[in-house]
Amino acid sequence: MNPNQQNNGGTAPNGGGGKKKQKKNRNNPNEQQNQGQHTKQPGQLAEQQPIQKQNQPMKNKQQPKQNQPKEPKQKPIQKQNQPKEIKPAGAAKQAKGENAPAVNPAAAPGVPKSDSPQLEQIIEVFMKQLKIPKRRNPSAGGTKGRKTEIEVNHLPLNLDKLFTKTVYHIDVTFTPELPRRLLRLALEEFTKKHYKNVQFAFDGRRNMYSTKEIKGVADTISILNEENNKTIDFNIVTGVVNSISMKKIEDYLKSGSSDNPPGEAFQALDIILKNRPFALRFTNIGRSFFPVPRGIPVDLGEGMELWKGFFQSPVMGWKPFLNIDVANKGFPKYQPLVEYIRNDLRYSLDSEMDRYGLNSLATYVKGLKVDFMIPNQPNTKRSYRVVGLFDSAAKFFFDMDDPETKKIKRINVVSYFKVTRNYVIKYPHLPCLHVGNIAKKTAIPIELCVVQKGQLRLKKLSENQTAVMVKNAARPPSERRQTIEQCIKDIKYNEDPVLKDFGISITERFASIPARVLDQPSLAYAYNKETKPKFGVWYADKFSKAIVLEKWTILNLDGARTKIPSLKEFETHLVNCGMSLNVKVKPMVPGINLTFQRGVRLGDVQKDVTKTLNNLKGKVDLVVVVIPDNPSGIYAAVKQSSELIVGVLTQCIKSRTMFKMNKSTASNILLKINSKLNGINHTLATSISPPSMNEAIIFGADVTHPSPDQTSIPSVAAVAASHDLLGTQYNMEWRLQDPKVEIIKDLEDIVFLQLTKFRANTKTIPKRIFYFRDGVSEGQFKQLLESELVSIRRACLRLNINYKPAVTILVVQKRHHTRMFPKFNMDMDGKFANVPSGTIIDTQITHPTELDFYLCSHASIQGTSRPTKYHLIWDDNNFTEDQLEQLTFYLCFMFVRCTRSVSYPAPTYYAHLAAFRARAYIENKTINLNDLAAEQSKNLLNPSFVDNTPMFFV
């Protein structure tokens, strides 16, 4: 555990009755088309042959060559400690112009096969050394930058009394196990009866903790279910399963490691601290708690509403803390379902719905719990879970016994409710809900159903819903702080008898932590002209490597509102901005307008866009796409069509942005365009560039998973890597893997390919490897070392048996709830008074023995700045805290676009976005999960386009 982390009532009666995984082969040609061949000539050592990359483009004579300025030649770099080059067999033929393999200058003799005994011996020795490095000085952090103090939303925990106690883990079984919301009520009655004067902490399912060792008891407790006014009998059995010494947490604070935390003690502490909000009957989702809204919640649209609550989690820093933050969550809107049909789906209640509307309705209601009751008949009140839709109340017929004739007669839902319930259905053309057991045909009129409050939906919010959520959730630091402090007052932790019994007290005010503000890095533009950002913001100068935008056009998907004058004005702005940024923008090819009717289906939009882009392929270098507000998801559909199906570079602009186009906005758009066409906007100035970046390759890796309701879709692993000496240009490799698997399975082959790409582009092999890994929790650090670090080392040894570059692995964690609040006026930046760019905390709230730190690298655009947490889990570069923190900070300024909305290094951002785009694309594909290697070889993404445009995912 990571501490930082029945009766049918008024319904119509039932009308009817009711592989073995293939073993993965590392050398499978279908899976490893990218893997090089290893040959050995008589009398000489094996030499690495050229690699046939899976995503290698086929030559297309019809595709115009991009007209780009030549990049200045790099000066020869003195190779240090590099193996001596030996010419391979066939080099003489190549000199004569024959079709011989290309010579790799940095290749060296002795390349083993990936499973050679020599390589395995090296790996066996290496694995014995795997250990997360400790902080050099346990009582100090870095020293660079201006010193200050920052307040954070961490409340100091006093656990001194708890450390002296033994906590007993009690297993509680309930029969039946549902409804889960009644289990706590049943247990409270049970403990009052059998365990008087004993305090318990309960997780709401089956885990209970106490400071007293109890004897197991079995008994039946009756609880009234208010949803149907019926009593449920719960058979409850308790028994002690473990005793936990809480001193283990104290020991961890002194010398603990992330790869061996006291999991049971942490789990017990987490549940004990949750007991207070549980007792207040808040809706619990993970570590967040949501009270029933006091007022009218914000409407997110599409049948969802915004609930506001709070998040809490114990944090084991240099001393214990309780992290408290605001939480926001979309819940199904508490409303009659007919209101959803009328207001969200925008259908008339007096007529039948078309197929599109029925599909949308079915998607929304499936899995929902609804309250059913006939007006003025409270005895008909029932709760049901919806499993689908039936035909309309007028058309859905079933057989029932006629009490008068004693015969079976056929009747529809309208007649049934009129005869048996004296209720006339108002909307007979609306569909009925299929509820209860899916094998039975229990139908109820939709007009009598209200969505229950506080239901958890696993489905992801739509783009429009997310936009509304962000708008309402983003609050300045002062407002966020007030909300958190009000939560603390309302919860009243120190009044909880359970916390008192366990010996826990909480200081109910924010902790004040030492911090530093790092100096802004100098950036270099054309002719080595330097500029220094101020508070994370700067104006772009002439690009270091500017492209020529030769052929481009506009695809306007908002023809009804965005007219030709607006498009011509944008063209003028782009041409003029290009002059100031050293980009030559030629007049655009006449644009194309696509106008869609209101309510058009997203699939129809994507079909027309794909057709249009296919016609443009090979004729233009870039398509600027004007994106309307509707339909929802149109941006993702355009990106899938352009970059994953057709193979055309696009730059999307919202129509609302086009309406207020100005020079500044056009300049920011040109930043992205220049990078997409393989230009370089800026680099780190030579005067401040860390020596460790010389001849270093920088990796970013991430894995995106399908949403919880999508069980037949694989996860996607993506790895971005630099392939130039400046760390500004990146390419991407992606792989499918089993759903929910976080560790990248094919990392060895991916890294091998990326090293080969770097070698081909730079004529050298990297001296150092920086690996920024996104999305991994502390509980997976050990697995990351044993799998992904070993895969990196294997890939290096495959390149050369003596090639052992220094590797640094930093885990990038964005999904945490630590927020920084300025304490002094000098640290208040911008109109929201956030902490300034470069603010770093690496003591007190960080790991007690290992090197991790929180960094705000960019200024905040809206709301409260969210720092990114970095945790060092491997480093043979022997970096100091200052060197590591400064390097990470600098890399955050190497984005291809001048943005302040993201706060982590460029390669991590590229990997995350690439994996997300790829996964979004394959969600509509049929994937054979039992043979992902074969699926991988199908080239689900356009390989030639991906390889030609390494920045395609930006």
C-alpha cells in the first residue's frame, strides 16, 4: 500500500423466461521486425548490422520533399572511452556503391545476442546491485536558488503514542455482501451489542482495526433498507487475522526504503484516518470523500453534475503528515430521466426517439441505479439497477394472467399500469427501462424513474464535461486554501473518539516548509542569441532552426460561423509572424469548407474529414483545421483521421480562437508548426547547458490504460527519445500490452531501436541515459528497477558488450495532491498569486531517506499551481541534489511549444500524449488480447507517417 497514495412492486411483470496465451518469443519476426541481425564472420567478431525499423517509411515518389533550411553541421565530438571501430565485412563493397549494409560509426565488436551467456552473466551481476539510492545528507536538501518558506496543504501528524501500540487486524464477513451502503450501519449495531466500549476503524467492506484483541463472534443483525422499506438480515462474522506493530512506521521514518515499505502498518493507518469522514456518511471514492451538496451542483452537461469534496492521505515525509486537498468529481445528475431526455439529449417526450438517441440513452442509463415510484403511491417505491432498454411503453407487450377469465392475455405496459396501478402513462412513446436480472424481462416506464444521488460512474468524462469541470474546479490559491481550511474545521479530526483511542492527534493548520526558487535558465535562439525567461514566461525570438512552410491550407469545419475574411486574416498574421520568427510562410493553398448540420454524428464527421484529408495527402505539408464546439469529441476524431489513419500533419485551432486571432496567438501557433515540421524553436544556452547533457539521450516513457469499463482493450506503452545532441528532437516507439499492465514489456527492443536511431543521426552513441518514467507509484519502484532498468541495460549490451553508459531514472508523478501556497509577498506571482516558476521543495514533506523533490517549473495560467514530484530510483551518474534538480528544471523549458500549462519535462509529455493518442485510436479496433504480438505486427498506426514526422503527436 502506498501511504502517499427482488420484489417487482409497480413494475410490469416478467414477460419471458428468462485460450491459452501464446508464449512470447523475443525473436518472433512478426513481433520484432525492428530487431537487428547478428552475424559472425570467420576470423572476426560479430558486427552489428543495420536495423530495419518497424516504423520505417517506404519511399513515396509522389510525396513532395519538405523544403527546409539546412541545419548547420555539428563539429566533431571527441569520443571518450568508446570502443575501437572495426570495419565490417562488406564495407569495401559499400565504398564502390554496391548495396551493402550501411556502416555504423559507433558500432563496436562483440555484439552478443540478447540471450547470450556473456550478456546473462553481466545482467545477473547487475541485478544483485539493484537498490534505490539514498539521500547523501539525510538532514539537508539542495542549496541552489533563493531560499524562502512555502506553506503546503500538509497537516503535521503526531503518531508518538500510536508507535507504542499493537493494532489488531480483524476480518469481518457479511452475508449478504450487498447493499454495501448498509454494511457500516449493520456493523455499528453489531459492535454495540458484542464489543461495548471498544473503538474500531472500518473500511466499509471487510477490514476492521482495533487496539484491543477481541474474540471472534457470529451473529445476525437486522437493518431497515429505506429504499424499499424492507428489513435485511446480515449474518456477520468477526475474527482477528493479524497483529501489527505500529513501530514499523517509526522505523521507516528513520531508515525505510520505497522498495520495502511496511505495507500492513500503512494500510492500517490509512483506514484509521479515514474513519472520521466515514462516520460522517460521506460518499467515498478511493481517498476522496464527497458530502451531499448543500446547494444546486454545477451542471456538467450530458447528465452529469459536479460534486465537491476533499481528499486525504497520510504522507511519510521526514515526519508524518496528513495531506488534505479539495476534490472534484462528476456524478450522474440527480433528476428524473425524462429531464435528461429533454434537456441533454434534446428529444421531444411526445414522440419516438431515433436510433442515435436510443443509443445515447442506453449508454447513459446502463448500470445506473434509479428510484421508481408511482405518484401518490409511496408503497410502490423501489430501487433498481438498469441493465438496458426495452421498446416503448406502447409497444412492449408481455403475457399475464387475467384474474377474471383465468386465461393468459397479451398486454402492453400502458394498459398494465392503467389496469393494475390506476396510473395513466404520460409518455407512451418513450422506451421502458430493463431493470434487475438481465435474464428476466422486467420493464418499468422511464417517466417514473429518478437517478439516485451520489453514484460512482467509471466512464470517462467527455471533452465538454471536462472543460466545464476544469473551469469550475480551477481556483486561485487563496480560495483553494480557504476551502481546505473550512473542510478541516467541518471534519474536526481531534474530536473523533477512534483517533483518540489509537493515539493520533492532528495539528489542524498548514505546515510551513523551507523552499528555494531556482534561477531561470537562459535559452538560445538563432545566431546563439540568448533570452532569459521571467517567472517561467518569455517571448520567442528567431527560431534556432526555422522551416519553410511551402504548401499549406485550411480545412474549415465551422463554415457556418467562421467565414473567409477570418481565414485570410489568420493567413496574414501567420505570414507576418513568420518574418519575425525567421519562418518563411508562403501563401496558403485555397481552403476547404465543410459544413455540418446540428446534431451530426461524430462518426459522420470523421468519415468526411478522412476523405478530405486523403485528397490533400501529398499535396500539402500542413493542414490547419478549424474546430467547432460541437459535436463533442471532434478534436480527437480529427487527430485520429489525420495522424493515425491518413498521414497528414495538422494544426487544430478552435473556431473561438480564430475569432479573436491576433499576433501573439499566431506566434504561439507558429511555435507548434515549426516543431511539427522538424524545426527547432530554441535550445538551452551553451553558457548554462549542464555538461551531463553532452552526448546524452533523453527518454520519456508512459503507459496509458483503458477506462475501467473497457475490459477488452489493451494498454499502450509509448517511449519518446531524443535523437540529436541538443535534446530538442524526439521520435516515438509504441507497443500494445496486456490491459492494466504498467511495466513496459518490450522496453529492451524499444531502447535498442532508439539507441540505434540516435547513433544514426549523431554518428555517436550516448554517454549517458536519462529515463523519465511517468505514471508509476511508489509500490512499483522495485518492479521498475528489476524490469525496465534491466531492459535498458540489456539493450545497451546488445549494442555492444562493453557499452555500459551511466543511467539515471527519475519517476515523474503528477497525480498527487500537494499544493504550494506563498507565505511572503515576494513569492506571489501573477494575478492569482501563485508560487513563481522554479519553486522547489526537497525537504520535510519528501521521502525520509531517498532523493525526491517537488518542482513548479512553469507559471500557472489559472487556478493553483500543481508541482510535479520527481523521485530518483536509479543513478550511476552520481548526481548531487543540485545537479539533478537543475537538470530537470532545464528540461522543462525544452517543450516544442511555449506553454505554461504543463509542468514536467518535454520527453515525458511527448510519451504521455503519444500513448494517449494511440490508445484513443485503437479503442475502436477489435484487438486479440491473447496474441498481442501478432496484433502489434498489423501496423495499427500508420508507420511511414509516424517515422517521417517524429513530432506528430504534439
